[in-house]
Amino acid sequence: MKRTYSRWVGRAVIGVFVWGGSGFPERLEAQTPRSVGKISGRVTLTGPIPPPVVYTPTKDTQTCGAGVHTSDEFLVSSDGEIEHVVVSLVGIPTGTAQNVLVPVTLDQRGCRFIPHIVLIRPSATLEILNSDGVLHNVRTTGSKNPSFNKAQPKSVRKMKHVFHIAPETIRVQCDAHSWMSAWIVVQEHPFYAVTDKQGRFALSDVPPGRYTIRYWHERLGERMGTATVAANQTTTVDVAFTIKQEEN
Ligand SMILES: [Cu+2]
């Protein structure tokens, strides 16, 4: 497997806003749907846009595909829009938001993890699928939630796992196909999202208040922002990451 990384990658210059308070209402459960608002926005990259991260499968090519593939690890459009940024409200009191435990799926298809970033709540069931006719194995690297390493031959179409501790961002890899990677973001409330190909995100049903927002990308790192939400209104926030080209 050949893998090419931009020399720029990982040279993130992250600005951090200083902010002074959580702003979360004490009784979110008292909010009615009428009194909530929405936060939407777009996450972009300023400065030069790096070339994509690519990989070339060297085994199971009938399933994984031959030739050069673009990794999901660092996708930036020609307009600088960043996909796969996790956008989260920070500091919301545990147990105060609605906590519907919907099963979440992580598929292995074409020797890629789909989706690349899984959002899941503690105690919700993660269903791990193998849609390929080849052996995969799912290995997580966490610090709060116990790591696991499960082989998944083609005969095992579905495995299940539950994470109990939040918040945590957990890396997922497959040792059979070293280019396969994903992230599982465990969070105790529903106010988080992943940016799409246009760098866009939306957080719905947010009670009015002033919030800290965390933006996280696996290669660009973290930055913080704020937003003030009013009832029945959409607050727009646009955020930019910057990477600095490596000298020489
Ligand atoms: Cu695999």
C-alpha cells in the first residue's frame, strides 16, 4: 500500500477564542419545540488548499478497487470547504437533553469505513457491518472507553458494540487494510454534527442561549467558537481553519 501525505498536513495553526461562560440554560428539559432555534454554518480552509490524501490498495483489489483512491481523511473542495469536521456544542449538562438512543451503523464497503465519522450516544448500539466479501477487522483506540479488536470475516455480516463513556473521540482502523480508518465520536447530547462536502452543518432544536462550539478535524485539530441562539431563529456561524505551509 502506497500512501502519500501532503507535507502541509498536520501543520495546523489553530486560533482559539477566549470565551467566558457556558450559557446553557439550567433546565433544557423545560424547553418546548416552539422555543428552540438553530445554528448553521460553514467550515472552510484559508490559504493554499493541499492535495488530497491518497492510497493504493495492494490486496483484495477486486473488492477494494485497484489504483489510486482518495482518502476520507482530508477532503477540501476547490472553494476551501472542509468535509468531516465535527461541530459540537460544549458543556451541556448531562441528562438535560433529549436522549433518543437510535442504533448507528458503521459499514465496511469497498474497503472503506462508511461513514468516515460516526456520531453516537453512550448506551446506543453501534452496528458494525461487513458488506464486503473479505476479512476485515475493527480495531478501536480509545482511552476512556475500552479499546477492542474484532475480526469480521465475510461470514459475520453484523457485529454490535456499545460505548458507555462520553465524551470521547475514538479512532477506528482495520489491520487487514491499513488505509481503512474512521472515527467514532461518543457524546452525551444530540447537539453535534459533521460537515458535508460543502463544509456545511446544522444543529437543530437548540434552546436559546449562548454556547461554546467546538470544531474538530482529524488533521487540522481543534478550534473553538461561540454562537448565541434565539427562539425560532437560525444563527449563522462561519469558521475558518488555517494551515501553514511547511518551510523548505
Ligand atoms: Cu479491512
